Amino acid sequence: MKKYLFSLALSFFSYVVFAQSPETIHKHAIVVDTHGDILFNQIKSGIDIGKLQKTGNFDLVRAKEGGLDVQVFSIWCDESGGYALANQEIDSLYSLIERYPDKITLVKNAAELEKAVAAKKLAAMIGVEGGHMIENGLDNLEKLAKRGMIYMTLTWNNSTSWASSAAEETSKKVKPENAGLNNLGKQIVRKMNALGVIVDLSHVGVKTFFDAIAITKKPVLVSHSCVYALNPVPRNLNDEQIKAVGKNGGVISLNFYAGFLDSTYNAKQKVFFAKYDAELKTLSAKYGRSNAIDTLISLHQADADATRPSIEKLIDHIDYIVKLIGVDHVGLGADFDGAEAFPLGINSIADYPKITAALLKRGYKANEITKILGGNFLRVLRANKP
């Protein structure tokens, strides 16, 4: 009898340990990345992200390796671009799906998402990053929604005629009396609610943020931002904003960019660039500033890595939000292919399992990790769709 009880106890213990392993949790969760700047780079470089790439942070091969189930592809351009470029990027996603129909499919709602996951295909979703791309047109907003847009970030770094951005509110480029949403901006938020398009509050100014929170009737998404209290940069959310998202029932997806996670990163980066200033100037003249930075980092990887935070910094930001408003309001929006540095060991979409392991190590339970990895986003998606 004692042997039987011991054997039963041992089996139960083994089951609990196995069930709580990061591999098992990651495998059974629906893993969602709410923000990736992949399509603009695909158009610019002409690469085929259906195949394994030596550069960049995303391709379908590494997405599979990382257990990624859902990627929200950011439709992005700066203020010089607009509606036509947004459609060009969407066309490029459609083209990718046509080339690899066995690996990726477009989804527009939770039911389609779950069907894609069951079929072991990457569920591709569309998020438009910057309200300037609708060019002040409610008809353009509706057309993008029909093409699959599931969220729109009200602003990028540039303000629109109807909403002020964090960058321009902070720099005082937008006068305080003109900050926030005007009548058109409020109309756009209401139209987004009616269309089932999630209101994304990353990048927006504090005044715009609270105006939008007051107007929306649906839970919001903050698709790729971090915590201001841990790193006071304009793109991060202060405590009152975080609490407002909790009250609204929304989700804050943590950005993996080192400059948003680590308050010491920018100083370290300046030292790195100063050390290789002559080389950077030469590379910039040849390739342009952005590509020059990527090239410089690859040439001096050890020095570049010394500027990067540990993965624990990312978990610190998750912890902060969880302690302030609860685990139901946190997600992940890496901003891959949209920044030059991420935590050590997080180099591409293939590294997502390391985050699951880090959360488990920090003390999160399997059901909590499942919510962070994608469950919370699914709830907001369902709540927004009419």
C-alpha cells in the first residue's frame, strides 16, 4: 500500500512539474505578438520573409520555431506616406499569404484566429500604425477595416489634424490648448468602435490618451509600450494611464525595445556610437543612417551587446503593470524590425519561448502566463468585434 501511495504521489508530482514546464505552457498557449514592423521592411528590401533570413527579426521559419501563433503586422509609414502606402503594405501581406498558404493565413476575428491556430498556420492580422494613413477620411478608415485592419494607432510620432502624439505633446510642437482629440478625432474613435476596430493608444499624447479613453465604448489596446515609472520616456505609460487601461478593460502589450525598457540604455548607446563615430559616418554615407546602424552593430556585436538589458528588465515592466492593475491587462508587442536593440538573448521571433521561461521563473502560474502570451489580447479582440 505504501509503495502504491508513493508511486501515485510521484506520478502526481511528475505531472505537476511537467504541466508547469515552460515548454508545455508555451506549446498550449496561443502566443500573440501585437506589433511587428515587418511589411515596410519587406517592401523596402524586397526580401521574402517566407524563407529564413540572415537579417531582421522575423520570418515564417523563425515564427514557427518560436511557437508564434498570431502576428499583428504593423502597417507603418512616417508622415510623408498615407493611404496609398498603407494599401501597398497590405498588398504585400496578401502576396506573402498567397505564396505560402500552407504556413500563413489572414484572420479578421477571434473565430478565424482559432481556426488558423488549429490548422497550425500563422494567423496574420493587420494593425495600422498612425492615423495619418486614413488621410482624415472616415471612408478610408472603413475601407482599411474591410481589408482586415483590426486596430489603428491614433497617431505615430507625428500628430494628425485631429489627434496629438506623445512626441509632439512633449516637445510642445502641439500647444497644450490644441492637444488631444478634436471633433473629428472623437468621430473617428466612435467610428472605430462601430466598425470593430480596436483603438490603439501607443504613441499618443497624454491628452489624446485620456480623451480617447473617455469616448471609447470598447476595451483599448496599447500595442507596443512600456512603463514610465521604470523608464521615463514619452512613449511609456504613467501610472494614471495604466490604471485607466485597467478600468477600461484593455491590454498593454509590452514593447521589447531596449530604449523603452532600460533607463540606462540611451547613455550606453551614445558611448557605443561615439566609439565608432568615424565608421558610422562612412557607413551612413554608403547605406543611409538606419542601415548603417544595423551594419555597425553586426560588425561590433560584443560591444553592442554590452549596451543591451537583460530579459529581466522586460519581466520587471510586466510585473509593474500586473501589481498595479492585474494580470488580465498585459500582453506582448515586441516591435521586431522596428528597433535596433532588444534584451540579451531576444534576437528574433524565435526567442519567444525564453519569455515564457522567464515568466515561470519569476513565479507566474501557467494560467497567468497563458493570459500574458495571448489570452488577454483575444479577450479584447472579441469585445471589440460587433
